[in-house]
Amino acid sequence: MSVVARSLVRLYPDAFRERWGAMVEEEAQGAGWKSWPNLIAGIADMWLHPAVWPADSPAQRQRRVATMGITVALAAWFLSHLVAEQGGPLPADGVRGDIMHGCTTLLLLGIALVAPRPRPSLGAAITLLRWAVRRLAAPTVLGTSMVVVVHSGLDPAASPPTLRTAVVVGWWIALGLGAIQIPRIFTGVGAEAVVPPHAGRLRLGVRTLAAASATGGATILGVSVAGGGFHLLAATVGVGLLLLTALCAGTLRDLRDLTAAHHLDGPHA
């Protein structure tokens, strides 16, 4: 029992565990297996609300929200790209294509707004480069290898099915790994290398990402159930994008609540 509770507590974010981990584990040990559902729900809730994690400064909290925004943007891009590369149902309608191009533009704008800015120093540049190489080396090598194979004269019609499948799977794994590792660069470099966006720009960026995810999700989900057929992949991606929209909305609410609490506590500080 104690091993399970301890393992579940370790799944909480580091900031949470450092502040309350021992207390939560002690309570879970006392309650036994009955505490497991609450622990699992608490883990999911904490990871979905990075703005409320314990923080030493507003800048640290803003950096976490910025990382969450980059993660949302890359996840939305990956899901949208996954549908577009399947050859249906979006490419059949130019208007739908224009909407998805607009969503991509919003995603890029959102990333530009939420992304932390590198500090103007040689040390910061070296730190960022080191972390980028560390995190992106594997997906870059894998993706480059797939491109080399494709441009080496591979004939899709004549090549063995296993080779074609391996190239496609390898390419998507490279894209997925890249989408996962890019946010980890910003979580690793710390305040000595990057400056988080100020609160106003951060909120605008998260709103922009929410608009992109909502528009893309509604478009893809609507297309997936329109007409005579049902496109399972498109429907799944559409729901996923709408869930990302809900994540952005929850983060905006957390930021608003934190700002209100700060104003209330300010006079007493």
C-alpha cells in the first residue's frame, strides 16, 4: 500500500512535491487504498493547472505558463498536421483549407507571444544552444534519416511495404519527439537564460492559442461527421483540439484568479 501511494505522489509536479509532497504522502498512507482515486485526480488536476503550482516569484509562474502555451501550440500543430497529411477530409474544400491555414497563423502568433525571450548575453546563448542540442539531437537525426531515405531514390510503388511503413512511422516519431522536447528546453534553461513574457502578453498569447485550437477543432470535428461517412481520425483530432482549448481557458481563469488574489493581498504585504 505504501509503495503505491509513494509512487503516485511522485507523479505530481516537482514544485508541488517539494512543498506538499510529504504531507500528501502521509495522509495517503493513513487512508490506504481509498486515497488512490483522489491522488490520481489530484495528479491530473495539477498538471492541467501549471499557473497554480507553488512558485518563488511571479516570473517563475509566468515561465511555467509560457511553457504550457508552447506545449499546447505544438500539440495543436501536430494534431492538425496529422489530419492534413492523411489526404482527407480537409483538402476537399478550399474554404476549410483556408480556415486551417488561418489556425496555423494563429498558432505561430500565439507561440511568438508566449515564448520566453533569450537574455542578451553570450552565456544565455550558450545555455540555450546546449539544451537545444541535448533535447533535439535524437528527433533531428531520426527525421533527417527519413528524409535521406526518401530522397535516395526510394520508389514507394516498388519498395517493400515494411520499408515504406518504417519511413512513415519514423517520420511521425521524429515530429512527435520534437514537439515533446521543444518545451523541455525552456523548462531546463531556467531564469538565467530566458525572460518570461509579461502578464499581459502571456494572457494574449494563451487567448490566441485558444482561438486557434477552438477554430481548428470545430472545423475538423464538423468535417469528420459531415456528409455520408465518418472520419474517425479527424473526429479524434477535433476533440483533442477542443480539449486543448479547454486547457487554455482553464489557464486564463487561473491567471485571473491569481491576479485578483495578488491585488487583494497587496495592501497587506
